[in-house]
Amino acid sequence: MPSDNPRPLVIGPDNGPEAPFPLRLNGKVVKGFGRGSNELGIPTANIPISGLSVGGHEDVESGVYYGWAGLSLSKATHQNPPGTKSKYKLMNEQIHDSLMTTLSGNDSTGEGTQDKGSVYPMVLSIGYNPYYKNTVRSVEVHIMHGFEVEFYGSHMNLIILGFIRPEYDYVSKESLIDDIKTDIDVAGRSLARDAYASFKNDSYLLEFSGRSEVAS
Ligand code: ADP
Ligand code: RBF
Ligand code: MG
């Protein structure tokens, strides 16, 4: 169960990520249990667990992390490019605005690079989803952006910059959703800091050639 203590507003030192971060991993977006959008209203793009073998992260602790996701070009990234004041509603509006403002000064995405793919802020859950008692470990990414369509089959590159919290069991679905919304705000504030925002330009995020089916 989560504790009743107030949660920190940001995670990680202001001057940049601390070891073992940044962690890099990648994989192709696959089907999960279909619960994210339908049950929670929070879609998560799942990648095969073998994505963790990239850079030898198999032993990474289960829990909730934040960072940046690079998505290969798809109908989804085309229809609604990053930075557009999209219909994204799960992050506190002020935090979202200042994250978008920080990013516009330091822009490797947006219209000009649509042919290369796009970079978005993300929160990541690695583990067994104790609330659902999954028997397989999953790697799931919620992207803080409003997409019009699904992007199964797209390749996703991830840079993880910090550990937010362990995974918990919850007394209700609503309390799980509340905590995920807090994770999204914590990630938004954390990523808006210069030393974290700059990772959005890391070339790893938009390298897709040779990265296919599963992780490479
Ligand atoms: P599954 O159990 O198959 O992962 P979800 O309900 O979690 O199903 O939905 C995930 C799918 O929704 C993703 O694979 C992706 O194609 C799509 N999607 C749409 N918007 C988002 C978003 N903001 N973040 C992550 N995935 C999204
Ligand atoms: N599931 C849990 O059972 N416990 C958690 O603490 C938990 N935290 C999550 C945090 C984030 C940011 C995200 C995106 C998902 C989290 N989940 C957690 C997983 C959630 O149950 C899962 O995404 C849905 O079941 C859809 O697969
Ligand atoms: Mg999912």
C-alpha cells in the first residue's frame, strides 16, 4: 500500500540525473491486456520485456520512472505533432504549460523533423502491476500527449532519467488513478528542468534504423 505522506514535487537533483540514470532501452509497441485505456483511461504503450536487455537493464528495479520517449514515424505522430497544444488532460495544466515552454526553446522535434520521428515526455511502469496481480512483468509507457490514433507496431526508444516510486497495491481503482496522475505531474515538473529537458535532444531517441521487432 502507498504511504499517506505527501509526495515530493520533483524527483532527482536539479543539476541532472544521478547514477544509474540515464538508462536507455527500446522496443516495438505490442499489445498488452487492454486495460490501460479501457479501465483506467490512461493508455500505456507496452514494449516486450526483452527491451530491458538493452544495455543490460534486466535487473532494473520494478517501479515507476520518468523520462523521454522517441517514437518512430506513424500516423499517430503525424496527426498530432509534439508541442501542439494537444488535448492532453491528465497533467496539471500549469505544469504542462511550463513543460511545453521549456521545450520550445530547445527544439529538436516539431514540424521540421516529422520525417525522423518525434520525442515526448513519458512515465514508465515496470513490474507486475500488484493491483492486477499480473504473473508476467511488463514494461509500459504512458506518453503525456494526446494522440488521435493507436501506434501499435511503432518502435519506441526510451531514456529514463529518474525513479519516482515503487509499484503498490491499492484499495481502489480510483486511488491507483490518482497516484498515476500525481506521477504524471511529478514527471512534468522534473522534466521541465534544464538538465533533464536537454536529454530530449539525445540522438538515441530518434535512432530507428536497424531497430525492429523486439529490442536491439
Ligand atoms: P494495451 O494493453 O494493448 O497496451 P492500452 O489500453 O494500454 O492497451 O492502450 C495502449 C495503446 O494506446 C498503445 O499501444 C498506443 O498504441 C495507444 N496510445 C494512445 N495514446 C497513448 C498515450 N498517450 N500513451 C501511450 N499509448 C497511447
Ligand atoms: N499498477 C499497479 O498495480 N500499481 C502501481 O503502483 C502502478 N503504477 C503505475 C504508474 C504509472 C505511471 C503507470 C503508467 C502505470 C502504473 N501501473 C500500476 C500499471 C497499471 O495498472 C497498468 O498500466 C494498467 O493495468 C494497464 O496495463
Ligand atoms: Mg498498455
